[in-house]
Amino acid sequence: MADEPQPEKIWAEPEPSEETETPESTRRERWARQRKRLRKRLQKLLRKLSELVARIWNPFARALSWLRRPDEVGKPLTLRPRGVRLLVLLILGNLIVLALLVVALYQAASLPVSIELLQPGAITNPSLSPIPGPTPTPFGSGGAIAFTLRRNGNADIYALNQTDRQLVRLTYDPAEERDPAWSPDGNYIAFTSNRADNWDIYLLDLVGGALIRLTHDPGFDANPSWSPDGEYIAFESYRRQHSVTGSLDIYVMSTTAGEVRRITTNRAPDYEPVWSPDSRAIAFTSFREGNKDIYLYLVEEEKTVNVTNTPDLDEGEPAWSPDGTQLAYVSGPRGNPYVQVSSFDWDTLEADQAETELFGAGASPAWAPDGQSLVYAYERSGRSHLIAASMTGWALFHEVYSTDGPLDDLMWTSQALSSRVVARAQADVPTRDISLYVELVQPTPAAGPPYKLAPLPGVQVSQDEEGENESQARLSDRVNESFNGLRQRMIDEVGWDYLARLGIVQLPMDYTPYSGHSRMSWHVCGRAIGLDQEPYKDTPSQIELVREDVGNTTYWRVFIRAAKQDGSMGEPLREATWDLTARQEDGRAMVEGGELKKRIPSGYYVDFTTLAADYGWERTPSLWRWRYFWPDIRWWRFRKTDGLTWWDCMLEVFEQDEIEDAFGPIPGYED
């Protein structure tokens, strides 16, 4: 807040002047300006080259037309073999000249020597040797990529050596570990963990193996980012003692003295900080102007600037190129994210949208240490893919790694993991992973369906949406233990038994669905649940919904409010939530089926959709009438299919005759 006293800076920054600037930083800034000027010169030369080619070709074309008789004008031109050879030689000659010029210009642009040394009147010093530029990284190889991977219901930090594609798991705690950030020298990884029943920043010493806890605040700390000199770490934090309303803000702490300073104070969430390569600024994501944009906190000026400034789009997850001239980020809604790269102008402090490249669907972009390639995560059909894209070639993409489960928080360092680090990590591998649940089934009967409908102890069912009132909650014996495991996990994570009451569970075959809904519901065969909708109507709401449009299909991500709001459960929201009750009002919200809430709700929430997926329960998409027909929204419906068809599901718990009497012949099924 504006009148809140601010602590002194915890880093010693020299006043900007020619005397205090280091030669290295001066050269780096000068080269950045020179490269920008050189790019413009290259574009101008290429335009002139195209004009030259046109001037060479046009007389030849006119000469060909002069050789034709008036009565041949408008008819196809027929050349003699000698003329064809001359035409081919002329075209090949022009192409060769063009290729040589482009190669020469590209090599000139890549030279690390200062352009000013070549200008008239420049003072040269033969004793000074040029500073070598970065060694080009082979596309898709070199160094190591760290990321978060969620497996068996738990997130951990992994690293992938690019030279041999060796995957190394670096953390094994039963608690969540995520947000890896390499130190500038590659010897440490800062990351986020709730291993002490609270989200804090930790430091993993890759060389010595030591683990250091850096923050001890009872609030939420996450998303660390190193300063280029390795002296400070920026991070996001939710500390109620610093905010009346409770909101994510950006903080900076010393890696040695442990001092902490808050640098943003807006009421809207500020998060995902990333330090610029020259330490001049910290880029971060914020909702402070009503939508998600990327901002800069300028360290010297102590002011904040919106650098994307696109009210009709959402941008987040910023990532600086190693030279600080480009900014990669994710654009678009959560369900359809795209990776973009924009040239960044330090004079105007804007991401140049005119020079923006679109790399395709994906999230969490990270730069190669030499800036020649970009890697990002892409998820499809339950699998995550690590995609590498070349910055110098067009349409050069390839898959680096692929796995089941969500993959996120990519970071790339120039140093590969040493054999010592790999050996120590492999020695810490648990003998076996503990299963989230064990699906116990009753003995298979000698005749009839192989499985039964099993009761859910302690679960009540309200008057369900289909008009049925099932007194006993039941699920297929093939999935009831996964539900019981999910229910207990929710009690542990949220602090209250949300799944003790369901809106709908198993339905009889003769139930009457809503108009437009299929009778072939997974509820009939006991593989679907309908969550209780009443907590969504509470004030404050115990449920928040994030709309995700995947292609033309609408899904909902469900967040449950934690019983304890002290930081020991859940985490703050980072996405704008959808208000379905606004559809009851006139105006645009009635047409759109609701609207985004004006402010992101404060407090701590648990992502139920992610936890449900850990136990195999997948969300159900909305139907096309959801904007004006409430039953079509279906945010409350989850099902566990295990790859079965609906008919197979029915045959697991019902006799063939029963099924065919209610639904007709079973396709492809014979006695």
C-alpha cells in the first residue's frame, strides 16, 4: 500500500553513471543496440537484393516477350532447348548469389566484435582481443532441463541430461516439490515444497547433497527465481500480515543473509517472478488491470510497467532469453495456451507485438542457455510432451521427452548433471512407490456378472438432479476403493469431508434423464459420481470454478476452499474464477452463461480436479447448451472409465438380458 513504510534495499546497487558501469555490462548493452541496428540493416539489404533480382529478371522477361509474334501474345510460350538451359542457368545463378549473400550477412551478424570498431574515426586497440560469444548449443541437446513431474499422486523435481537423455529424479519426499530454478553456476536448485506442512522455498546442493530451507514464514512461498549474480532470489508469497485482503506479491530475499523485502503491493495477485539477465528488472504475471498481463518491476526506478498490455488476451509464465532481447510467454486461456516469443525493447519497455512469433500449443517455456532454441510442455490425451523448437530455423520442432502425468515448470541450465550427482540421486530411489489405493474386489461369482455394486460407507446422497432419491450410495466394486481413497485424501488436504455427501451416484436403468441427455450414463454402471453443488452457493463460496475451453469443448476445474486458512492447507488461486450465478442477471452475463469474477477470491484452495485425476476420476465436459441450461454445465460430474466402453462397463455389473431389455442389443456381443 502506498503509505506503508518500505524497508531499505537489501542489495547494493550502484547509481547509474558512466563511472560505475562495468566494461562487461557496457559492452553487453552496446552489442544489444548494435544487433538491433544490424537486424534492420539486414532487412534493408534483403529488400534491395530482392529489387536487384527483379531488375535482373524483368529485362529477360521483356526480351522473351519481344521475341514473340503479335499473334502469339496470350498463348503459352515455347522455348527451344537452348533457351531453357539459359533460363535455368540464370535462375540457378541468382539463387546461388542470394544464398551466398544471406550466409555472409548471417555470419557478419554473428561476429562478437563491436560494430563501432569498424566505423570511421573509431579508436581501435590491437592489444584487446574480442570476447568470445556463446558456443551454439546443438538443437535439443546440451546441459540439463529441470521440471516438475506429477506421478502417483505426488509432484517431484526431475532433471533430464540433454546429452544422453538420462532422466534423474532429484526429490523423493512424500510432500509436493515443484518450481525448480537452477542457480547461475548450475550447482544448486531452488524449489518449492510443503514438506513441513507449509509451502516454503528450499535449496538443494547438487554437489554436496545438502538441503537448506530458505523461508520459514507461515504463509505461502513459491516460484523462486535467481538473480544473475546468484546473490538474491525473487519469489511469490501470500503473507496476510502484509496485506489486509490477502494477495500474492513478489518478494526478494538474500541467499546469504536471509533478509526479505517485499517489492509489489497491489491488491491483485502478482506471481511468477523471473529476473532479467542484466538484473535491471523482474518480470512477473499480474491481474492488476482486470486481466492477466506480464509486468516489469524496474529495480533502480522501483516502479512497475505493463509490458504486454493486451486487455483482450491473457499472458503469463514469462521467460527471458539469455541476452535479454526477447521474452517468451504463454498467451491465451488456460485450456488453449500458446507459446509466443516477442522482441523486447528496453527503450520503450514493451514487448514488440509486431515482432512476435507463435510457436504453437504449449506452456512453461524455457530458453536454451545459448538462446538458440526453446523448450516447452505440451499435454494431450493424458500424456505430457517436452517439445524443443529452434529459434533460427523455421518449423524445426522435435520431442525431447514424453511421459504420463502432468509436466510443468521447465528450467534449462548449461551444465549437465555430473555422474556423482546422478549416482547419489539413484541411490536415493525408493525401493517401491506406495500405491494411492488398492482396489479390493469381492470374489467372482460362479454365474452372472463378474462384479457387484458396492456400498459407500458413510456417504449420503441428496435428492439428485435426475429426480431420483437413492437411499444407498453405491459404486462398481471395480472403482469404489479409488473413491474411498480420494475421499480420505480430500479430508487430509482440505480439512473437511466434502465427499461425505454426493448429489448423484448410481442410477437405475429405467431412470428418466433430462432432455438432450443420453440414457447411457456411466452412473448406471456405477462408474460416475456427481458432487454436492450446495457448497457452491455458500457465502463465501466453498467452491471456485475455473473455466477451461479445450478446443470447442468447455471443461471446469474445481477448487475447494481449505478449512484452515493459515497456510497449512491448500494454496492461493492464480486464475480468474467463473461466476455462474451472474447468469441470473440481465445483460452479457445472461448470454455468456455467467462471467469472470471482478477479483480473484482470496484465501487457500485445493485443486480437486488434479486430486481426482490422481485416483483415475476424470471430469466430464459441458454440453452445448450449458450457457442457458444449468444441467448441461456438469462441473460436478466425474467418472472413472479405465478405458472401457460403456457397454463393457454395463456387462461388468449387469446380466446381458437386463441390459438388452433396457437399451437394446449390445453391439458386437455374442453369447
